[in-house]
Amino acid sequence: MKTARELAQIAGGETESTVGIARVSHPAAAGADALVFAQDAASLEAALASAAGLIFAAEALAATGQRPADPRLVWLHDAKYGFALAGRELRGPGEGSALHPSAVVDDSATLGQGTRVGAGAVIEAGAVLGLECRIGPRVVVHAGVVLGDRCVVQAGAVLGATGFGYVRQRETGEYLLFPQQGTLVLEDDVEIGANTTIDRGALGETRIGRGTKVDNLVHIGHNCRIGRNVVIAAQVGLSGSCVVEDGVVIAGQVGLGDHCHIGPGVVLGGQSGVYSGKTVRGPGELFAGTPAEPAREHMKSLARLRRLK
Amino acid sequence: MKTARELAQIAGGETESTVGIARVSHPAAAGADALVFAQDAASLEAALASAAGLIFAAEALAATGQRPADPRLVWLHDAKYGFALAGRELRGPGEGSALHPSAVVDDSATLGQGTRVGAGAVIEAGAVLGLECRIGPRVVVHAGVVLGDRCVVQAGAVLGATGFGYVRQRETGEYLLFPQQGTLVLEDDVEIGANTTIDRGALGETRIGRGTKVDNLVHIGHNCRIGRNVVIAAQVGLSGSCVVEDGVVIAGQVGLGDHCHIGPGVVLGGQSGVYSGKTVRGPGELFAGTPAEPAREHMKSLARLRRLK
Amino acid sequence: MKTARELAQIAGGETESTVGIARVSHPAAAGADALVFAQDAASLEAALASAAGLIFAAEALAATGQRPADPRLVWLHDAKYGFALAGRELRGPGEGSALHPSAVVDDSATLGQGTRVGAGAVIEAGAVLGLECRIGPRVVVHAGVVLGDRCVVQAGAVLGATGFGYVRQRETGEYLLFPQQGTLVLEDDVEIGANTTIDRGALGETRIGRGTKVDNLVHIGHNCRIGRNVVIAAQVGLSGSCVVEDGVVIAGQVGLGDHCHIGPGVVLGGQSGVYSGKTVRGPGELFAGTPAEPAREHMKSLARLRRLK
């Protein structure tokens, strides 16, 4: 429970109200102890009609002349971001045991202060977890994997699996595992979705940069190097040794061949694919199709195809 | 063990035979205690030549004049469906402990009568499971998730994970989690495949309608609303806030952007994709490609492309 | 720890050196106890400049005149394969407990000598595991599944899940599970990636041939029959009853409809798709696109499309 004034301050706004706020909410489910937010005229109307005790609203709405005098209103440059900040504050340090009794943590693993490990999780020898990480139920952190501070790993994820690198015996066609003895490093504030798998490096390391967020059922192969503040949506697959630079956004089900290079700020549209060894560049530009091309070109090609007789 | 007569009745057919039937089988592996089924001339021949004690055969075969006098035969409108009904009957209420000692079930979770929970499963606080559910090994049911009656959840599935919703801080490019505090509801008779992940709603709920079947490694994002008797094959990915209406069939590896709307009875072909915010309509119609278009149009486009010089 | 001479012999080469080698390494991280390998001029230079105690180098390099007299060098026909052989030797029989105390192994399951089972793994009734298998943490081996010798199953994989086969009730549109009571057989030397799911047969069996390697997050449906020495990369999905013959290579995110037949030695490129019931043939030939066609044809089609005005 925080006062309206405390939450407004956290979000960079102001109010004199000292009403107690316990939770964030949809307008429809809001009571006097709830914070809601409004980014457009319709959601502002819903917020004002609700029982919410506090409303974060976008300044842009005020600028259009819609500036009601409701004392619950706090005007913010980015109301949604402020709402997320307040939501984090209200969640508090998180409930649950620091280390669930059913978790299996090797004696040689190191867990930073405030780090919590869920039921059935397995932390192997030599793994190092930073401060205030949250490791979900049934997560596996393999031997020697390193996590920075405030990392979140959801249920069932596997960190530091053996990479998929084989050498083919020419005469027999049999495959022999290439050594997969490298490591995996997650920098600070990395968040990993449920049942996602990230392989350790073969001889070197796999690395996920600070602040990068990875959704459910994603596969990241050995020796990949992912930059900072990258977003990787569900079911994306990165083959080995890909480099993804800072600020890239990868939509769902995208596939990258091995040794791809995705330049800073690129946006790869859903289901697009990049062939092995290729480079994609263009900050803020959206790519689509397989092999990925600028989305405008891709759309023109599809339109041309439909015009053919 | 049931008599042939009992099983025939369950399937909507008749026989005077009281031979004991213990299992369903392939003709090749059938003994006198086995039921087999036949839907075409070839499988009828195999069934008659087998040692099976009971044969469910499609009435359409009898109509074509092939109506042998074998006393093991029971004629049914839908022999395969009858076979599946008999198979369910013969499986019985299911073996295994009601609650495996290695499962971790929170004291505040509620389990309906006849519900069984497998080894290493984790049921968190406030979760509610209906009657006669089967929760496989290592399943995670997160806090507050609600399952109806007779739901089946296979090994490793994660129900109620934190959704992938972030707000970007404009100046720094950093991402902050948007509150993901909603819930997930599975209605009666929903079945979920191995290692599938379904996220809880952000502020509202994610809902899977009655009788819907979901295969392995599927991802369903926060706030999706799936109708009744929907089929979702392996590795399909649904981004947040999609609406999928009753009777839809989604083939393997299909991807939906956020806020898609799939009308009742639509069939999305394998690997097809629907862009964010788009609607697909047409009961019983097959769609293909990305962006998804009627399959006939898609095939014509591909054919035109190959004719080009 | 092995001597240089022992490791050279294992790889099919020769040296008089008896220096002790404890590990394989990158040149950059190599010390006197490390083996490195060189396949081209650049990596040979790096190897020679490193502190490595032993260097496996490709004979082809010697043939080009680059045959330095460094006593650490061992010339091999396939230096990378030799390096992998040495790496396997140096890993030894593997650390860790034979059977982790947190694993749940049914009394009726059979584990061959030298087989190790990781933390939280679940081995159900009647499962049979051969000699020297390595079962990772939280793996599920369902009832009756059979593994040959030296199989490796990584964390979170689910072997023998219930297949996704339903019969639709015509009047109500409801789906009823078709019996899924068959089994799953992994032959010798099969390796399975993290969080991969493989379904048991419906009435018959699903079978993965000797020496086949499967990456993370792959789905293999019921009744599939996979040949020997097949490679299946991450996130590939095989619908039910597919036949994949010996030596096939399937790149990431490929999707096969049910009842496909992939001929020996075919290479399916990343994200390609094969429609239900189709056959793809051509040893060593690369296929691309959906529906999959020879990659050269596919590239020509894409080029034609871009030339259109």
C-alpha cells in the first residue's frame, strides 16, 4: 500500500492526494484502492467513470483540451510507463520462499542476496546468480552458468544446455558431438520466458546483454552474442554464433541461420528468416519474409504476385 | 475388461457377443481380447484376417455390398469414433496416485475429486482444479489459475506464466514489465500438450474454451480468448490478445500477431501467419501463407510464380 | 589427463610427445595442458602462437606447403573430427551421481549399467534405458518407452507423451482422444535436446533410428519413423506418421505435415515446409520454401518476383 502522492512521485508526476493505493487495475475492476491509466480519449472516459482512487493520464490528452478537473488525475508524459513503474512498486520485493525446499542447489553454486529459487528448480555446480534474481519453478541452471542481478527466469527454462554441434564422420555418416564446454552469461536485468532453452558456448561463451527480454519457447544456440535491450518474442530460434546488436526487436517465430549478424535497432517481423552468414542492417527498419527484406519491398512483391494473370 | 456387447452399446451399435475385450489394438497385434476398427476395404480385410475378438466397421462399407457374416462385426455410422469411445472406456479411471508425493501443492490450492497430480508437478497458491483432471509430471500451474473438470495437462506444460508485455523507456531504450497480474481459465475438457506455455492475462484473463485441444510446444500469449472445440497443433504461437472463435482448426507452426481475430470454423494451414490486428473469416475455409489468404488463391500465386520466365 | 601420444592415437595420428593434456580449448584460452585444432591458415597461425601443448591440424594445410616444424603438431585427415574424439575421451565417463536422489524412478523401470539420471527426472513404469545413457535434469520418460545404449536426453525433454490424435463428433463438433497407447523407441546413440517432446505411437510405435541427433524444442508426433544418422535442428515440427529416411538433415523451424516421406540424404532448409502426404526425394539436395522445392528453383522464383514491375 502506497499513497497516491508516493506513486505519482515514482512515476514523475504530482498530486496532493494521500489516498491509499494497493494495486493496479483495469478500470472495470477498479475500487478506491486501485490505480488505472489512460492513454486515449476512450480509456480516459472509462477511467473517470470508474471507482479508481488514482488515474495516470497522458499529457497529450490534456493538450487536446480534455483536461477534466477530477482530483484523482495525475498527468504524465508516458502514462503507461508510469503505470508499469507504480505496478512494480506495489508488487514489492515478491512473496515466496528464498529457496524452495524442493529446489536442488549444488553446494558450489553461489546465490546473491535476495535471490529466490522456485519449487523443483535445479542449480548445478559452480553456477553464479546475482542479487535479487527470481528463478521460477523447475528451471534448470546448468553448471557454471552466470546470471547478473535482477534476472528473472520463468518456469521450465533451461540455461546452459549442451549446444547442437556435431562433426560428421565422412565414411560412416555418423555424428560425433563437438566439445560443448563453454559457458553462458546473462547480464543484469535479463528476463527469460517459460520453457525457453539457451545453450552454453562450445569453447567460448553465449552471452545475453543487459536488459534484454526473451519470451517463452525461444531457442538460442551456442556462442550467440545478444546485445542490450533486445526483445525476442515467443518461439524465435537463433542458430549458433549469431550476433544481435543493441535494441533489436525480433517478433515471434523468426528464425536465424548460424553466424547471422543483426545490426542495431533492426526490427525483424513475425516468421521472417535470415539465412546463415547474412547481415541485416537498418536502425528502426522493419524486415519481413524469408530471406528477410525490407517490409515495404516484401509487401510490394506480394502485391505484384497477386496482380499477375 | 468389458464384454463385446457392452462396448458395442457404448459406441451406439449392437452385438449378441459376450466375449471379453480388454484393449483396443492394431489388427496386426490383436488377440481374442482385442477390439479393432475398419473404415475402408483394406482395413476391413485386415481386421477380418486378424485374431481380434471384436471389430467395429463403418456402415458405409456394408452399403457397398461388402457385408461379411463374421459374428465379430459391429456396424457403426462412425467406426473410428466408436473405437475411440471404447478405448476411453477400457482405459478406465486411470492408474497412478491421486497426488504424487513429489508434487508440490500449495495449501491454498483446491483440487477437485478424482483429480490426479503427477511427479514433480507444482500447483501454486490459490489455483483451482476441477473434477477428474489429470496433471502430468512436472507441470506448473501458477498462482490463481483455474481449471474446469476433466482437463488434461501433459508433462512440462506451464499454465499462467507471466506475459511478455513491456513498456519501453523512450530515452534509455530500457524495457519495464507491464503488470501481468491477471489470470488464466481453462474451461471443462480442455487438453494441453507437453511443454506448452500459456500466459496469464495482464490485467484481465486468458481463457481457453470448453473442449479445446492444444498440442505440444504451443505458446498462447496473455489475454488471448480461445473459443470452444478449437484444435491447436504443435508449435503454434499466439501473440497477446488474440480472439479465436469456436471450432477453429490451427495447423502446426502457425503464428498470429497480437490482437488477431479468427472467425468461427476457420482452418489455418501449417506455417501460415496472420499479421497483428487482422481478421480472418470463412467457416470451413482453408487459409495458407503469410499473410494468410484462401489456400486456393495462395496455390494459384505460387503456380503463377513458377510459370514466370 | 592423457598424454599427447594417446590422444593422437585416438584421433588416428602420431606424435612422440608425452606431454599431459587435460582439456580441449580455443587457442585464446589454451595453456600447456590444452589441445587446440586448426583447419585453415588463420587458425593454424593462432594455434602456433598459442600456449597449447598439442595441436591437431588438417593435412590439407600441410599439402599447401604450410608445414611448420613445431613439435606440438599432429597432422590429421579431419582435424575437427579428431578434436571431437579427443574431447570425448577427456570428458571421461562423466561426473554426477548415477541416480540423483530427487529423481523419481518407478520400480518397474530398468536402467542399464552406467546410466545416469539427473535431478528431478521422472522415469515411469516399464521404461527401459540401455547402457551408459545420460538423462538430464527434469526429463520425463513416460511408461514403456525404450532407450538404447548411450542415449543422451537433455533437461526438460518429454519422451512418450500422449499423441495429438482426436476424432471429431460430427453433430456436436466435440473432439474425443483416439487411443494413444503405443510406444516410443530410441535406438542406440540417439541424442535429444532440451525441452523437446516426442509422442508415443497411437496403436503402434514411434521410432528414432540409431545415431540420430535432435536439437532443442523439437516436436515429433506419434507414429513417426526416423531413420539413422538423421539431424533435426531446433524447433522443427513433425506431424504424425512421417517417415524420414537415413542421413536426412532438417534445419531449424522446418514443418512437416502428417504422413510425409523424406527420402534418404535430403536436406530441408530452414523454415521450409512439406504438406501432408507429400514425398521429397534427392540425396544431398537442398530444399527450400513452403511447399518445399529444390533451393535453386526457389531462389529463381524469388529473383523473378523482384524483377517484376
